[in-house]
Amino acid sequence: GKVLVTGANGYIAVWVVKHLLEHGFSVRGTVRRDSSIPYLKETFKAYGDKLEFVVVPDITKDGAFDEAVKGVDAIEHTASPFHMRAKHPQEMIVPAVEGTLSVLRSALAHANDTVKRVVVTASCASVITAQPTPRTFSEADWNELSPRMCEERGADASNTDMYRASKTLAERAAWRFAEENKDKLRFDVAVLNPPFVWGPFIHEVDKPENLNQSMLDWYDTVVKGTRPEEQLTSVSSCFVDVRDLGLAHTLALEKEEAGGERIIVSSGQWNWQDWINAARKVEPSFPPGKTSYNQKEAVYLVNYDTSKCARILGLQLRGLDEVAADMVKQFKERGWVQ
Ligand code: NDP
């Protein structure tokens, strides 16, 4: 079968493409610019014409994906803004929501006979709300707070809320579309909700400053040591390895039971000091961070119930030490470690 991957040049998407190709699928990737294509062609040259590209300059335009969806058997929708530079929530929300609806509308209008499933790359951003005490979240939870903060505060909302609201509203829009069109749709929708995604990158990055948001945060904190010390143990969450998440996107197509499901794909908990300590086992010259830290006393505020992922996708997820070691290795190979 042939799978359409939107935003095919992104950090996560290139791993999605790789796993799809390895599982025997053909892939049609969408990118915003022609200039994103040569690096991908080179990366996957062994697959020849099993990989092709379509340029979709503006995913928010009505009918943007009308041509791209034609003849595909499934869709992986990953394209969505993830950065902390927006001046207004709409900068994040419009491409996230309209991009998602645009893919679904084009699939219904032009590929309803061939597409069997649309997998949406959502986020735990649409699951969690910040809270002062430890809590385990599941697929039953929705981040109601970030959209409300953006509504109330507009341009004064935090960039975190702007991003989280964009993911929440985009996922809601996908589920609403599936519900409203259930009589017409011949495909189903599946949603993957990863927490922070880390691990080696295989997309095109010329220098550390141009890493995607999650990798940039890690590089700045662990390699450069620029994060304020009080955040190193107070900021905590969960993570998943990018390679595992790429595989999860393929499994979400292959496993029948994934249809109609929202699935949290999360490996384990972290705080920044845990990453620093793991990285320093491989590269002791990195800044030590908070040397008084004792992991046995760490408080992790966020946990996820991952039983659905285990049951439906059943994949092994890499742990923190392995992910950290592989990232350090790559940064060193690139010459990005002083
Ligand atoms: P990247 O920034 O590497 O990739 C984002 C992709 O989306 C790129 O292809 C980018 O295209 C495209 N894109 C961004 N904004 C727009 C826009 N306005 N119009 C069209 N395309 C756009 O990030 P990731 O790979 O990390 O993110 C991929 C997906 O995973 C996103 O949906 C993100 O929300 C989600 N996610 C990421 C997590 C993480 O920790 N990295 C955690 C949870 C979810 P271009 O290169 O042209 O800008």
C-alpha cells in the first residue's frame, strides 16, 4: 500500500517514513518547499521510486491536499507547528486545526474509496493540565485549560499554552470530523499522543540552533547547561524515543484495533537532572547541573497510563539511558560538543 505522510521532513516524520518503507509501504511525503526534498531523496535513495513527494505550500488552504491524497491507502498527518515564538495563539491554532481538517476533508472528497485509516500525530499536550501534585493521566483526560487560557489571554497567553491549545483543538477537530461524517467515511481515524520526543534525528539539520523544539531544549539544557538550576529538578514529565514513535505510527496502521482510538505512547518519567546524569555517564565534560540531586527523592508530577499502547501496539520502548547515550553520540559525531 501507499501512505501519505504530511510534513515529511520533520524530526518525527522522517522516522515515520523510514519505518513505513522498512515495513514495505510506499510513501508519498508532503513538504512545504521544494528545497526540503533533496535531503530526503538522498536519505532513502535505496528505496527508489517507493518514495515520492508533493509540495503543499499552505496546508490551511481549502483543498490543499486534494491532489496529494489521490490513490493512497492511508495517511499519517504529522505536520503542525511546534515552536515557542508565536506572538498570538492563532499562529499556532490555525495551521494545527485547519491543517488537520484539510487533510481529512481532502481524504473524504478524493480518497474515500482507497484510504482505510488516517493516523494523526497528536500530543500529550492535549491530555495534561499542570497540577501541583503527582498524577497519572490517561486517554480519558483532556487539556481543557490551555484553550481557555488562550481565549482569555490572547496574545498574553504563554507560548506553552499556545502550543498545547493548538494540539488540543486540532485533535478535537479530528474526532469531531470523524463523528460528524461517520455515515460517509469509509476510513477510520487513529490518534497517537506522545509526550516529549527525543532520540537521534535523521532529518536535515545544519546546526544546533535549527534543531526542532524538543531537541533544542535538550541540547541547550544538557549539552550547553543554559537552564536555570532550580528548573533541573522541578521540571519533569514523560518521554518517548523518536525511533519508537516512528514505529508506533506504522503499527497504528497495521493493527486493526487502533482504529477509533486515542493512544498515549510514553516510555518513562524524567526531570532535566536525570537527562544530565545519563548524558554525563557518556560525556563527563557536560555541565553537572544540580550536584546535590538525589534521584530517590525526586518528585515526578506527570505519569501516563500506558496500558492501551501496550495492548494495541505492543511495542518495546527504549529507556532513558539508551536514548540519552544515542543523542550524545550523535552530537559528538556532528562536532556539536565542545
Ligand atoms: P518539526 O518541527 O521537526 O516538524 C514539524 C513539521 O510540520 C515540519 O514538516 C514542518 O514543516 C511542518 N509544519 C510546521 N508548521 C507548519 C505550518 N504552519 N504549515 C505547514 N507545515 C508546518 O517537529 P516534530 O517532528 O517534533 O513534530 C511533528 C509532530 O509531532 C507535530 O504535530 C508535533 O506537535 C508533534 N509532537 C512533537 C513532540 C516533540 O517532542 N517533538 C511531542 C508531541 C507531539 P517545515 O519544515 O516546512 O517548517
